[in-house]
Amino acid sequence: MGNLSFDGENENMLDSYAQVLRNLYLLQKIGIKFGLNRTEEILGRLGNPHLGLRYIHIGGTNGKGSVVAIISSILKAHNYKVGSYTSPHLLRFTERFRINWEEIPRDRVVELYERVKSVLVPESPPTFFEFVTAMAFLYFRQESVDWGVIEVGMGGRLDCTNVIIPHVSIITNVGFDHQEFLGTSLAAIAREKAGIIKENVPVITGVRQPIAQSVIKTTAYRLKAPLRILGRDFFVKKSSTQTFHYQGKNRGFRDLPMPLLGEHQRENAGLALAALEVLEERGLLDLRENSVREGLKTTSWPGRAEIISRNPTIILDGAHNPHGAESLKNILKTNFTYDKLYLVIGIMGDKDIRGILRRLLPQAEAVVFTKPRYSRAADPESLRKMARSYISRCYVIPDVVQAIEYVKTEAGPNDLICITGSLYFVGEVKEIFGDVADPITSLSQ
């Protein structure tokens, strides 16, 4: 991973980068505003840098970033120049834009910020995500990437990444998250996710719930978008703890490596391979089995069931909704052997907290609730009150460092510590464990 230190970067540039971050984070006060108009206007003033590039567009409730990472790694192994756009970041703003999985240099962040800022009009200020998305498209155009692998920010239909016409779209799954923006039923959320489906553009999905899958099917049929569904048109099957078989329409691979832990990651890899298979059928790439294997083997996606320490084993996972908590619960059961499980949890207050707690707490020996440094963080004392119906040993230690240290003193060498609750919390913990963060931090989308 690139750009992890300030070596060789002059002080003026670092000051400029820090100021750019401050200015960008100030845009968060505008909040979230759905719609494509402002993004299209900004991109138009920039010369429409998003047009003419080849894209893969990934939406869904969970797993979007993992699919971006898998596809990007496989394409890189095929010697393509790959631009990847993901959100949120864990430690560094530069994680959001990558070329062949190398983070964007800080000086380029400053240049792109100034270029986008130069075309803004005062009467129509962009949101944080609109501004950053414009920077991403401009960066990929300047770098002449072969493929842009783009993660939806939220929803899909009105998400500002939806200005692109991709060569294939992926909808990973549909679950309950961001209901205040996307709707309170699975059908309503599925309609927003299905908004990335374009006319005649193939769609790959892992959506299982009949009502949500029906929305995807109906939208794809209406737009004449060829649809492939996991478990119907392509299949993945576990062959060992970290290998799997893939069978698609015309392609099959056995005993493929998957370093990311969990059954859901094998399914994410299946979605990625199905999308790449479609592109091959359309003459856009030639899948080589050795490159597929190399790409899968070298896939990295931090903060998702990531082992950060041993004796005792400590894992870090950004499960921030019930769907993610269910996946984490299964990983803890099937991928680890341990005597006792200890949890350290910090959650944002606007999440389905009970849905997360009731999946994770019953299998734990004890839980410590703590408070991440973000304004949206849930009060740990309130979390403890909610937890009492699921677990008897629950504690509050607001300071994150002290919470982790306490659990480490409680756990034996054969126990497992899991730190989870939010991607923002994951970033804070990674910094505690020695990863390099930005010169300033702020809650980001």
C-alpha cells in the first residue's frame, strides 16, 4: 500500500493537504442530498471526465467494498490499469481513490481539489460526497485507467456515482440500513439499489429475499438488462476454509483461493467472477485462470474480519448493521477456535443497535462498550442497558484504548477478542494499533 509516510513530502504540501481535508469535511455540514444534477453540472464544467471510460458499478447493502477489492485485484493481475473508488475510508482520505490498489498521492488530492473547486458556483454548493466523486472521476480520466471500479455511496438510484454507464452492474445484497434515506421496507430499499441498473447493461446479483429479488428482476426485465443471480445462474461452493469452487455460465474454476474470511466473502468473489465472465463474453477481456488465482490470492480489504494481533487473537470487523453482524457471527463460529469470546463494541447511534447486539452478544463471555471519537457515536451506557437481555457480563469503558487494554487483561492466550460496531470505529482502532492516519480526522461518508 502506498503513501503511508510523509517522507519526501515538503511541509508546504502537507499543510495544503491538511487544509484540503478540513475544507472537504466542512462540506459535511451540508448533509446528504440525493440527486444527480449537481454532480452532472460539476462534471460538465470539468469536461465530463466520467464519459468514455469503462466502468464496473457496484451497489448493495453489504459487501460492496469487498467486491471492488476482488475485481480490482483480478483485473490488476491481468495487467490492466485499474481505478478503484470506495467509501468510507478507515484511516486516510487517500484510501478512497486507488490506481492498481495504490492510494492516490497527497499532492494529487490537492491538485484535484483545486481543479474541482475552480468550477463550483456559490449558489449550488456540492455535498462532501458529490465533491469527492467528481475528484475521483477526474483522477481516473487524468490517469487514463483501463477500468474504473466504482462503489455506490448510498442507495443507487440517486447516488451521485450513478452518472456513469457501466459495462456491468452488481447488486450484492439488500438488507436494512440507512432506512431514513432509502425506505423502511426491503422492497423500497431494493428499488433504490436497482436504480443503478441501466438499459441493456448486464446485472449480477446475490440478492436472495424473494420480494427484493423480484424488484431486481422486474427492473432488469423492464430495461432489457440481462440478469444473472447467484444460486440460479452461477454458483460458489466452499472447498476448504479459504478456498472455493466457482461455476458460471461458461467458466468454472476449482479450489480458488480467498484470503478474506467468511462464507459471504466467497459469495462476493462469486459475484466478481460472474461480472468478469460477462465482460469476457462481450469481448472486453480474456480471463486467464492463473491471473484469476493470483488476483484472488492477493486481494486485501482491511477492517473486515482482519486479524490484528495474536496471543490472544484479536480481530477487527466493521459490522455496522444486522446483515454485517450476522456475517461476523458466522465467521466467529466457523473460522476460529477459541475458549472464550470477548467483544469490544463501539456503534454509531443511528444504526439498528439491537439488531447488531442480539446477533453477537449471546455467544460472548463478556462485552465492553466504548465510545468512538465521532459525534454520532452511541452512548455506551445506553448500549449496556440494551445488552442486559443478551449477556450478563457487560461493562462500560468510554476510552477506547482503556477498553481494549482491559479486555486484553481478561482474555487468556486461547481466547478470542473481537472489536466491532462501525467502520469509523475500525479506523480509530487501527490507528491505536500503529497504522498511519491522516494529519486530521473527521467523520466522513
